[in-house]
Amino acid sequence: MTVAVVLFTADLRLHDHPPLRAALRAADEVVPLFVLDPGIRAVGFDPPNRQAFLADCLADLDAALRRRGGRLVLRSGPVPREVGRIAAECGAGDVHLAAGVTRYAHRREELVRKELRERGVGLHVHDAVINALAPGAVTPAGSDHFAVFTPYFRRWSDERLRDPLPAPRTVRVPAGVRGEPLPSRDRVPGTSPGLPVGGERAGRQRFAHWTRSGLAAYEERHDDLAGDGTSRLSPYLHFGALSPVELVQRARAYGGPGADAFVRQLCWRDFHHQVLAARPGASVRDYRTRNDRWRTQDEAADEITAWKEGRTGYPIVDAAMRQLRHEGWMHNRARLLAASFLTKTLYVDWRIGARHFLDLLVDGDIVNNQLNWQWAAGTGTDTRPNRVLNPVVQGKRYDAQGTYVRRWVPELRDVDAKAVHEPWRLPTAERARLDYPEPVIDLADGLARFQHARSRG
């Protein structure tokens, strides 16, 4: 009997899983393996919300495998060591793995390859599993990656994606392969109260429902904060519970402006992946430096605390930060507003905000999180690096009736739409009854400071 191992990482699904299908074609039996990597914890990338969602994903993956006659084998420890041990225990000739994007993932792949080579086991790395289009699949003349989204989107749109693969009907796992008990969401303390349920089944159900109820109107509603017209699929994409290839193909089959706008957002994800694959240092350093002299934690401690707690005095920013804490998720427009406020109005280092987001976001992704923060800070791929999003103007535009603000800032629930985004304009006595803070900074002062700082750079 021939045996292969499939190492699951950020691809926790059975539908459209090229490594698993390749292993099933090549071997009589397959070991579906997931390794709880202490290295992830050591660098602080497994906060409670992602631990809980991961536990859901692993439980769902195990259940899906068991319905097909298999099971998920869980191990804990350094990934290369555990993969090597499993391969030796079951006599596997090959290991299959989805290609990663980050520097950490590339290093892990190198170490796994080295470990397996010493044991005489082959490693097969599969592209376009975590992405719709693999990083580097398209490049501009004279460069190894696209630095601007629009030309990348044109080239990306012209590429023919592979056809999605069905989930296997049967998965045979060798008898006697030892696995550890799966983690449980219930044993993870400190999670956000409104955290969504993880797993492929939940993700597919969410996408099916949203396709029927929200996809057609996505183009006109995706920035509507109160209407919450986004798909909320980002956590499932982050953990690979949904296939980006399948989402693109199904959206294109649906057709219409809403589907086109949704596909464009999926392309943004691939765009960021190809940027970071080519410039891995951008996870911690400016992609395009503006020579900023950012305010540090010590210099802006009170303002940073107010921002994190949703007590800046700017209702749309505070609503966004409170949604983040409650749900472990935030509307994309709200993310931009919160990030612009921290970096350009308060002139605080984007890395401070990015770290806070990574501590809470269930879809916290080193690629998209860091590069979206740099876009907002003007040190990334934005072609207008000095743009500043005014939270009052943006609030009136994308939450015209103040519904989103009132949902997350109950102190303002009785304030009418004319004043909900500018409560400081209320009469003094009424303002005093709100128990809502005064603005931590005047917007004009923040703008002047930012423009002066950028002009010096």
C-alpha cells in the first residue's frame, strides 16, 4: 500500500483542494495532517479569536473527513519535525503542501523539504490553493511584481483560472496513525462575544446565502456601513475554509455589476499577496518610505488608548473600534477610517495599529493587514499617499442616518442624524448628558501636523 501525507496549513477545506486530490490520485492511503505550530504562538500570531476560529475549522475538517471514511491527524510541535515523524511512521513516499506567501511560510517549506530530503521523502508544493492566482503568475515588464493595483487587475482578469475541484468522496487513512485531541473553541478564553463560527461548512453556507441575498447589490452597498452589505467571508478565506478560485468562478458565473465588484475585491487579496511575496520585508517596513517621524507609543499613549477603546470622540471611528472588539471583525470601510485616523490624524506609527488589529481580527492576515495599513498610512501601494479620510465627512457619506454609529456607540442612540457624527455641536447641557468624550484632537490640527510632517519628508 502506498501512502502520502497532506499537510494542511491555511487551506482547511475539502472542496477545491489540489494537494489532497493529488495525494489521493498518487497513493492508496492518505494522512491528512495539521500541526499546531509553536512558532506561530512565539511570534504572537495566534490570539484568542483566531485560536477559536481555528478550532472550529479543524473540528469541521475532521468531521468532513470522517464522513468520507477518514479523519484529521493533529500533532503539536515544530512543523518539519512532526511532518518527518508522520512520514516515517506511516511509510509515506510523498508529502503534499499548498504554497504559502509569507516569509514565515517560505521558511517553513524550506525546513520541511530539508527534513524530508534526509528521509528520502518527496515534497510537492501546489500553487493557487491559498490564492486565485499564484504570486508571480503575472508580472509587468521590468519588474518581479505589480506595484499598482489597476494594471495588475487587468492582467489578473485576463488569466484563465483552473477549474475548481470537487471534494473527494472517500479518504482512506492508514490504521494506527496517532493523533492528538482536537482543540475546542470552548477552551479558549478571551474571545470576542460576537465571533463567527468557523469551518468550511459554515463558510459555504454563508457564501450560498449571501449569493442569493447580497451579491447582486454588492457594488452599490459594499461601502454602506449600516447596511452591512459585505460578504463577511474574509475569515473563511484567511483560514482557507473557502477556495478563492471557487469564489471567483462562481461569482463570474452569477454575473452582473455586483459580482464584478466582488471579484475585484478578491483580486485585491491576490494583489497584496504578490506584493509581499516579492517584498517580504514590507510586513514590518514601509513598502515606500515617506521618511515619516511617526509618533511612538510613549509620545501618544493617551490617544492610542482612546483609539483602541473607541473613545476618540469621533463617532464613526469609535463605532469601528468597538465593532472590532465585539466581533473580531470590522467592515472594510471602517478599517480604512480607523487606520487613516490613527496614522494621519494622530500621526501614530502604522505598525502600532496593525499590531492591535492582528490581536483582535479573526481574519488577521500578515499580508492583507500589513499592506492595507500601509495603504492607509500612505507608505504602501496607494497612488495618493497623502490622502486623509475625514471621519466626519466619511461618516455622513457612508452612515448617513447614523445607524452604524448608534449600533456600536449606544451613548449616542438618542442623538439625531444631523448631530450624530458631530456631537460636540450639541448644546453644552445635552452634550454633558451623553457620557461621550470630547474629541482627542481637532481635525484641522491633525491635518496640519500631518501635512507639515510629510512636507519635511
